[in-house]
Amino acid sequence: MAAPKKGRGSSGGQGRPGRALALILIAMVALTGGMFLSGHTTPRLGIDLAGGTSITLKAKSQPGKPDAINPTNMDTAVSIIERRVNGLGVSEAEVQTQGRDNIIVNIPKGTNSKQAREQVGTTAQLYFRPVLTVTAGQATPTDTASPSASGSAKPSASPSDKETASGSKATPSAGATTQGRAVTGALKKDTSPSPSTSASGTPKASASPSASVDPATAELQKRFAALDCSTKAGRAKAGANAKPTDTTIACSSEGDAKYVLGPAEVSGTDVDSAKATIDQQRGMWIVQMDFTDKGSKKFQQITSKLSQQQSPMNQFAIALDGEVVSAPQVNETLSGSAEISGSFTQQSAQDLANVLSYGALPLSFDEDTVTTVTAALGGEQLQAGLIAGAIGLALVVIYLVAYYRGLALIALLSLLVSGILTYTLMSLLGPAIGFALNLPAVCGAIVAIGITADSFIVYFERIRDEIRDGRTLRPAVERAWPRARRTILVSDFVSFLAAAVLFIVTVGKVQGFAFTLGLTTLLDVVVVFLFTKPVMTLMARTKFFSGGHPWSGLDPKRLGAKPPLRRTRRVNAPTDPKEA
């Protein structure tokens, strides 16, 4: 007699549950191994749990712009600061306005918190200006002395920052060193000597101001002569309140040179993107900038004009927040992209690329207060939350054991697997995407316990329904799975959709709750499909469960199972010949 054909269910999950278990075991081992190899064995904590720094920035009024401090500019500044800080990998940073002119920045304790603090208030106003005069960074003995007539004097305190811009790279000119920061292909402004400058590029001046000298030019000469770039205060005041259209003075970022700079016709808004990379040929860190279409045209025009000038008027200065980052020479017309190179470290190059990428702040800020935030209060709240979670988990376990008995073992093993996957992923996502665990995220993980337990209960109840209908355990496990699977997927989809919407429409700490809820919901699907179902299939083959032991949770008598339906043949009584 031919053997009966196996159904689809029996040949699938019932036949090879070991494959699914092997897959999830490999995933667990890989994630755990990656966690230990990376050295990140614990999740990164947010400011409410780990502590950190709280910075209050106060917006400054700008000359000629009495209405600059407005809600629009403040909101723009908040958005830029938040992108800058999180661009450094300091996740869960909170940036929000307070009152009319204050911004509060909360930076969690971490390896990049110092760099983040340095960048939160950086204005990042970038301009490309022609160099009119350059000399040593110290103040001259008398404030009536004029700059060098030739305009080509080099700083005496340290090597010159002057370099040659050629093609897409900058190479030192004769007598120059690579100590200064060189920018290759980085000019965007149409420049010509101003009416108040001589053919050599230096401001018209004599030993003392005369009637033929414009008062503004005389004042500029006086300020230039008295400028001392060797101090931080002197560098900060050099070009204070200068407009892009003004001729101004500036210091090099190292303080070894001071400049007279012409009006800027191109600003950092013409920079489309910036990134830090290492130049393999020169073995040094550089910042590469790509211009917008408009900026590229300006860049080509200005390099065309500067390449026809004599030194130092063939130099362009890249001024960031009033300080000259670099002043390379231009010997030919350039177009396209720019490159800032020189004495960068990896961190300083990444910092500069970060502020350039996310744009300039629309306002200037002063660092009003800096407060160190302790994690004491957050630690107490975390402890209370963990206690509440432990109590909730204990109640779930008690319920499972009391109601499902032996099936509770499968549920607890599934919860353990889900916990391992959640913990390892949170630990790895910290350095990978900057995820930081805060109190709302902990709440999301606790809520996920109920979501995961609900999936087990749905499956267990489907199996028990099949047993109540008179089926044995092994076919009951397979017949219950399709209906339970559909219900679990619908439930988890709704939960994940709610988490996704919450993550998109909210900001700050609430996003931590939404992210954790969405992550654990996805893991619930993985655990139920790759662990709970295969383990249930294997357990159905054991005598303890398949025999309906009273403590298995699948005892047919306790479940009120119906007796199996049996068909009986109808036997007709023999016909009495007499009655025929």
C-alpha cells in the first residue's frame, strides 16, 4: 500500500527546524563577537544617564541688522548646531531655544564632547578675499607706520603661509614652507585693487596721515599697524564687525601673520559640500570643498584676475570667522573645487569640514554659561525604571508559568534570545550611528517585553485551540502556525508603524523611545520566526509535550478537548425470509 503524501506544513517547518535555529545562533554569535571585538560592550548613554555638558549661547546683535535676532534665525541656528554636533557622532544632543535670544545645548559625556563644545557657537562665516598686504603678526613699534610698500613682506616670526594654487592642488612657492595651511583651487571672488590702494597692492600711506589720505584708509592703516596677532584677543578683534563688502584686516589662524584684505565677493554659501580626507601623495590631511554652479563660476573669474597680479596681490585669503586659514598664490585660472591643506590633524580637518558642510550660523553667539550635568538624577530614575521593569517581567513569568506551565519555558527562552539581540545591537549602534540610550529608550525596551510576550501567547493559544478540536500536538503545531503568524505580523506592523511615525514627528528624547520600540518590534518578528516556532516544533516531538503531560500546558483533558471524530459503518440486519 502506498504511503500517504506529506502535506506542505510537515515538510517545511516541521521537517527542518534546525536550519532556522542555526541561523539565529550564528547571528547571536556574530553580534556578540562584534561587540567584544569593537570594545563597545555596553550601550552609549544619553546625557540624562551619563551626564555631560550644558551650554547656554546668547545671540549678539549685529551692526546694521537690528532685527537679526528673530525666531526664524534662531530656529535656523538650532538646526545647524544640532547637525554639527551630531555630525561628530555625539548623538542625543539636545539643542533648543530659550527665550528670545538664548540657545541651550546639552551634550552627553563622550569622546567627542569637547570638539562639539568648540563647534556649537562657531559662526563659520567663510569668505574668499584678495590679499592686499601681508606682514609679520606683531604690532609695529609706532602706530603711524605704514605697511610695506612692496606688500610682499613675510612674517618674521615664523614661515610664511603663502602657497601657489595650481590646478586642483596647492604647492609651496619659492621660499615658502608647508607649515601654513594651503588652499588649492579655492578662490571665488572677482577682485581688483580698491581705489584706496596703490598699484603694488598696499594702502596709500605716508609716515603720518595727510589730507590726501582718505580718513577710512588712515584708520585702517592705524589699526593694521597696531594689530598684534600673537594673542587670542588680538586675533578675535582684528576684523570684528567687518562687512563682506569692506576692506578689512585679519590675522592668520596661527597668529604668525597679519593681512589687509579686500572686499569679498564670494562667501561660504557658495560651498556645496566639504569633507576631510588624506592626501596619499603628500601624506597630510586636507579639506576638500565642492562649489555650487554659481560659486564655481565666481571661483573661475577670480582666479583668472588674480593670476595676472603680482605678489602678494595674486594671493587669495580663505577667512573663516575673521581668521585667515590660508592664503595661497594663484598662477593660473582655476575652476571647480577647492582644497584646504597644511598643518591639519585628522580631528581638525574633520571639524572644519563639519562646520563648512552644515553651513554658517545666521547669528553670532557668546558662550554665556557652561554647566557640567551629573548623572545622579538620571541614575536614580534609571534604577527605578529597571526595578519597575524587573517587577513587570516577574509578573509576566509568574503568569506564564501558572497558565501555560511547560510552554512557559519556550517563552522564557525566546525572551532571553530577544534580550541578547537587543543588548548587542544597542551596544553596536552606539559607535555605528551614534545611538545613545536614554530614559525614554529604556521605557521603550520595557514596553517591548509585553509586545514579545503577546506574540508567544497568540501562538500558544492557536495550538491549544487545535488540541481542543481533537488534534494531536504535532499536527496542531503546524496547523496553528499560519493563523498565528498572520496575527503576529499584523500586530507587529501596527506597532512598528506607530514607532516610525513617532520617530519622524518628534524630536529629542522621545525619538529614543520610538527608535527602541521600532527596533524591538522588528526583533520580535525575527525571534518568533527563527526561534519560537522551530523550538515549538522540536518540543512537539518530545514525550513530555506530545503525550499531554499535566505540566506541559497542553494536556487535552485540562483543555477540554473533544474526542476525535470517527466514522462508523452502518450494519444492516439480515432480512427475515418470512418477512420478505
